[in-house]
Amino acid sequence: MKDPFGRRIDYLRISITDRCNLRCIYCMTPRGVKPFKHKETLSYEEIVRVAKIATSLGVKKIRITGGEPLARKNITHLISSLRAIEGVENLSLTTNGILLERFADELVKAGLDRVNVSLDSLRPDIYKEITRGGNIKNVLCGIEKADKAGLSPVKINMVVIRGFNDDEIGDFARITLKKPYQVRFIEFMPFGAREIWGPEKYIPLNEIKSIVEKIAPITPVKIRKLGPALKQILGSGPARYFRFDGAPGVIGFINPISHQFCNECNRLRLTSDGKLRPCLFSETEIDLKTPLRNETPDAEIERLIRLAIEIKPAGHNIVCESKLNYLRPMPKIGG
């Protein structure tokens, strides 16, 4: 499947819940986000049906997101069902890691390939403040268990916020000197809680990278030289990867603001309430839930998926001065 700009669309991100067991301050207000009612959320059967049709059109990579996907019951059943779909070459999940230690072995048995863990501080007190009560020990134990269970390479995503956690950039980068993880630094985007966002908190990629380079020189990663645990996935997403000489892990930079990578975007997003979004930064959505529940033939669902690709914009117009004016909070879209 190619969109009007020649981009091959082979990646579907599926949010399975808008509920989360944390209340991260840049994502939501202290009151949280009013959750969808149970009947508003797509069932696992509906999700699998969409995934089957999407893979028949060329989708090869599926990522499960939330909210916190591990908070939804029987998630291993969904993973095993998605794994059984012919054409799914990579199946992954994004999590805050709180429940990861408990589920890691089950996720592997169900067929999950790897995990991305959102982690914005390594300091217990700062982490607790950011998440409004989270215990970082649970996350760190979860990361270690995921690696041992075979959910590798484990990716750790850090959203860098000036005056908030930017003094930990070096600490995160040094993780790759000891562990075979992918530590990815993500530019803070005008998305989420209005109380936190401000252009003065934004740090561009070049500044983040310069802080990392104060530790030691980094060089671009050449995929052919990587070991089997790291050569997977690199180059298929927006991150650009580097490494310290001799380090077992790699460092990634994701910079949607300073260096827009829309010309390489290969994804669609399915929200937990059944809306297909061609672009994260656009409110344009195509309703799949209604036809799914009206016994609509697969051909019509296929047409709607193709329509989403046809209307995928060339790029977003988000800059660091942008105001928060989006209708949906992030948990309602999916990470």
C-alpha cells in the first residue's frame, strides 16, 4: 500500500485501551482522563479482524499501545491471535513497564517479539513525581525481566523536558555502555497536559545529542555490524541510531519537531474506540467501529483502510511554539 506521496504503509499501531495505571504529568491532568465506556472500546475480535484485513493489504508490523495495554485483561490472548495472522512479521508492545515483570514470560509465549518501555527518569523521587505515584523499581525489574525473557532488543523511550529531566540525559545514554538496550531520546511535543507544555521546555535534537557526545564520541550505527539482538528493527522507524565505541547498546534520537520525518512515515493508528487516524497530529479520523458492528463485509473495511491511506497528509505543521489545541488527549489516541 502506497499513499499519494509514495510512502509504503506497512505499520499499524493499535491502541487497545485508554486506561492507564499511571498519571504522568505531561500526559494528563491529576484527575486523569475520563475513560471510554466498555462498549465504546473495540473488542479483541474486532481488533483482530481489522488487523487481518490490514495485513492482507500489506501491513507487516503491528504495535500494541494504550493507555497501558498490560492493564487490559487477557492481553496474551490478543497477542497470540495477532501472532497467528499470516503476514505479521513483527509484533511489539509499548508499556510503562509497571506490570512488565509479571507478564514478560507470558508475552513471549504468546508470540510478542519485543517491547518499548516509556521511562522519563532514573531517579525514584523524580519518577514518582512525573508519574504521580509510580514505583521505578517495578519498571527497572520489568526491563530486566523482559530482556532475559527474550523480548529484545528492549527499547527505552525518554521524553526530554527542559528543567525537568534534561539533567539525566547522560545517565540514560550510559545505560548503553552496560546493557544491549536501545535508549531513545524523544523531543518534547505539544501534546498532552496543557499545564506542562511550553516552548521553553522544548529541547531540540542537536542539543540533546551534544550532551550525549560529552560522554564520548558516538558514531552512526551500521546495521550489518550489529549482533542478532540489535539488528532487528533498526532503520524501520523514525529514530536515527548511534553508539559509543564498543558499547553493547545503541542510542536513538527521535526528533519530530526539529527534523520532521513525515516523508518517511509508514504508519496508521487505530484508536481503542475504533477510529483510524492517518496522522498523529491530525484530527482526521475514519470510523471503523460502526461498520465493524453493522456486519459490514470485509471489502468495505478494506475500502476504509485504503481511504485512510489516500488522505494521509504529506506532513504535520507542528513547531515548538505550537499551542495545545487538540481535541483528543494522548491516551485516547494511543502512544
